[in-house]
Amino acid sequence: MNDDNNNNDLSHHILPNSATMVGVCVMVISIVKSMPADTVNYFIDKALAIDSVLFMISALFSFLSIRLDYSALRLERWAEIIFILGLVSMTMIAVIFSFEIV
């Protein structure tokens, strides 16, 4: 299998999933905003806002790696790293606030 085909497939998976995760973050932020205001809700919406920016950057890098022939591999690697970082941070946010650690 050609390495370029494998990388191109990865970008085609990262792009829609990153965009979906931005939507998930926005949806949860809107749910949190409808709840009574307290310190925990304040931190939840700020953390998810930052997380949505990570997913947006991942989607952007993935899109650029599909569209640009030069530096496509480098952009795709950054998209993958930032996507994983976004997933890990979203999981940590869920665990921290579900168990009311903060």
C-alpha cells in the first residue's frame, strides 16, 4: 500500500470527526449555559470552548492536508496529534466534572 494513500485516508477521517466534535462541544456548552450558574459550570464551558478550538484546528489542518500537495504529510500529522489531544482533554473534562473533582 502506498504511504500517500494511507495518509490521505486518515485526513478524510479526521476532518468530519473533528467537525462533529466541535458540534458536540458547542451542544454541551449550550446545555451547561442553561443550568444554574456556579463555579463548576463556569469551568466546564471554558474547558469545552478550548477543546472545541482544538478540534477546529485539527479539522483545518486535515482540510489543508487534503487540499495542498506540498506539506500534506506534516499537516496531517499535526491534525492527528491535535485531534488526539482534543479527545484526551474531552475525556479528562468528563471525568473531572462527572466525579466532581473540581
